[in-house]
Amino acid sequence: SQQGEEDPQALSIQEGENATMNCSYKTSINNLQWYRQNSGRGLVHLILIRSNEREKHSGRLRVTLDTSKKSSSLLITASRAADTASYFCATDAPSNTGKLIFGQGTTLQVKP
Amino acid sequence: EAGVAQSPRYKIIEKRQSVAFWCNPISGHATLYWYQQILGQGPKLLIQFQNNGVVDDSQLPKDRFSAERLKGVDSTLKIQPAKLEDSAVYLCASSLGRGWSTNEKLFFGSGTQLSVL
């Protein structure tokens, strides 16, 4: 079963705008990760946020985590056409084996 | 450093045929994962290896799927016999696998796209 669920399922914006994607999960976690997947390719790790962290930045990416609401958001600022991809959140499984459970993803289209 | 290598890139087979996928993880990575990604969905873990031992295969359809990582390095995933619903992208990933650490990122290969006709 899926642990993380992203919202919205699809998002279309103009270049230069900000894109916000949300992820909700069901059980307690040690960390939450965000990955990007370009069409026809494998997933690429973007950022990892631990359960005791509330916000993390990496370049144009900003991730927040609210463990009380069991939710996370990924903000991409000043989007570019190259940001067009699917974005997935992933949470570690309660079994603590390093297994990651992925959500269904948000498909982002950035129009030039 | 070299990434996770997978082959073949594409495979088309008839239902009830068998197929095998190969994965070579990043050198030194102890943990290897096989994920199945159906079109429009997120990846679903099929099996996780720590060195050559199985950590989790709870979602592997064992009546038709098998996987091995005999020497703790590269791995093969086999489907026999294939069904129409097995059409998906099969992704291999690896991580350092330092004990039971849960704060590790995964490195993915480009995947094998399987079409079962």
C-alpha cells in the first residue's frame, strides 16, 4: 500500500513561477525524501528531511515537514522548462529496513 | 562515479513467456532494490537485498517472480510466466546500506520497460 500521497496529481505553470507540491503520509517516519523522474528515466534524489527537521533548502528547492499533520511540501522557486518532470515523495517504512515507500507522484509541466 | 546499470532498456514479450532483467549497482553499495513502476503510478518495492541476503520480499509475486544476488553485487530479476499486468518499468536502485540506517538516499538506474502482449 502507498504511504505517501501527492497533491496535486498534475500541475502546469509558466516558466519563472513557483511550483508547490504536497505529500501526505499515514504512519510515523524517520525521514521523508523527494525524488524527480524525467520521462523515460530513473528517479533522481532531490532532498531528504529528517523527522526532527521542519524545513530544508537546496538551491531552488524548499522542503517543509509537519509531523503533526503528517505532511510535507516541496516548493520549486523560479521554475524552468527543465524542471518539467514527475516528483515523488517517499517515506521510510515502519520496519526501519531502509525500504522506501513512494507516493503516486505529481506531474509538473513548466511552459517556456 | 558510474551509476546503476540496467539491461535491457526495453523488452517486448508474449504473455506466458519468461524474461530476465539485470542490474549492476554502484560499486560498494550493499543494498539493492527492485521496484516495479506501472504507468502513472509511483514505484512499488518488489524485493530488497542487503549484500546477498533478502531483507524484504513481501510484495514480490513469488509464484512468478524470482530474484537473486548471488555474490552480493549484481542482481537478476526474472518473471516466468509473464502476464499482461506485468507490463511496467522495472527499476533497480542501490544505496550504501550502512547497517539498518534509514537516512540513505537511493540511486536509481534508468529502468527496463517491459511490454507483455
